Amino acid sequence: MHRTVPRFIRSQGNVLKGFFGKGGEKETVKQLTVEEQESLRKTLPSIRARESTQVSAPSDSVTDFDDDLFDNRIDTDSIRARGFLKYTQNYTPSTEVKDLVFETASKCLQAAGITVKNVEEYQFADGDNSVKFEILNRLGNSIKHWPTNGKLVHLKTVEDVANFYQEPVKNVTKYTEMARDERNPKNVSIMEQAVRFHPEDTHMYHGGVTAFPGSGGEVISLRQKRLLRQFQPKKEWFDYDDLTFDYSRADKNMPWDPEVAKQMDKYTDKRYNLKTKQFTRIQQ
């Protein structure tokens, strides 16, 4: 069937506009009804109020990061150093730390009523650690660095305290320092942390498929549990088709369920119905 000329012109709506231009057809403007105008008058004040109360965030608050975000991050080095190294935090002495130690020691000696000519050569009295404690307490609170229990025995003079606070401290091992050193030769490759298998790491070379099915996935150390990921291995053959484990009790809501049994012991005049999963009163 051939299409007629009027039907062809109706289907191609812009044909006449192409021949006659914009003047060939007048645009009709839809007028609002009285009800629509009234509803628009009611909603306009609320729209204007929202626009006036809208506060635009400054550009600095969007681009800059908050300092609390970085303070709340987990310091992996300090966690690994717990119970393994002497110090869990890094310490870099300042250039004025020696003068600070002598100034603090002179104030503590004056407060204790001790006069000395040279503060550096002052030797702490045996059996009386009050002055020594006061000096180390003030320095520790101001510098945020304290000596260990094994180091306290070797601090016999004020000069020993100054030498202690002039020594930098790191909370990583020598092996970690070698692994992070960028000056290592090209033929030397040191891995800082071991590569652990995890089934979610499908982008790795193993593709999330383990070579030892039914084993692994457990982190024994409490310190490493915060840093390393764990997973529950599938040990039985019928578990391999499941993506996740169902840890719900098999006897949930059953009469022998401990929670249901405890309720049944309370209500001696009621009976548990397996069909309705409810208690019904016994007719006596």
C-alpha cells in the first residue's frame, strides 16, 4: 500500500517548517488554569525560603582535608611495634633539646633546694629518685618521649638524660628500613610484608583460587588481627557450591532450641505448636 501525501506530511512534522520557515506555523502558549495559578502562588513562598536559607560551602572546606581524618588513621608501624620493639612511636630530637633538658633540670634542682655549679655534672643520689622522677616527668610531658624501664638504671647524671633525648628513635626494624630504602640497587628486591592469600583478591595472579583448599585464612596474633584480613575456608565438599556460610542455628524456633526451651519452662500451662510457631494454652 502506497502512503498518501497528507499522511506523509503528518508523519514528517518538520517538512513544512523547512519550506516556509518559522513564520509558517504559530507557536501556541499553554495558559494556566485558575487552580494551577492558585497552587503556584502557595508553593512559591516555600521555594524562595529554601533558596534564601541555602548556604554554599566555601571552596576551602571542599578541597582541604580535615586534620582529624588523618589523626584517626591506623598507624600500622606502631601496632606492629607493640610487644616487639622498645618504642611504639618515632622520635626525632630537635636542635634545642639539650638546652631544654638543662633548663628543666636547673628548675627542678632549685625547687628541691639543691645548689650546683654545673648542672651537667649533677649526679642523682642513690636511693632517692624524687629529683630524677621530676626531671623526667616534665621532659616527658613536654617532649612526649619517655625512657624505658631498662634505660632508667643507666641515667645517673643530667648529662645522661641530655644524651638520651638527643638520640633519635624509630618504631620499625632494620629489615623494614632496608625494604623502604629507595637507594637499594636495582638487582635487590625486598618485600616489607608477606603476600597473604584471600579469596576476594580476584585481581591477583591466583585469581582467588587457593592451592590448599580447606586450610588457611586464620590470623592467630591479636596484634595482626587489626592489620590482616581473615576468611573462613570451606572444608567440606558440599560447601564449595555456596558463596557464603549460614551461621544461623539449625534448631532455631524449635522446642529443643535453648531459647524456646527456657520460655517453655516458664509457662507450664502452655504448649508450643510447631505449625503456628506459638504457645497455646492447655485446656484443663
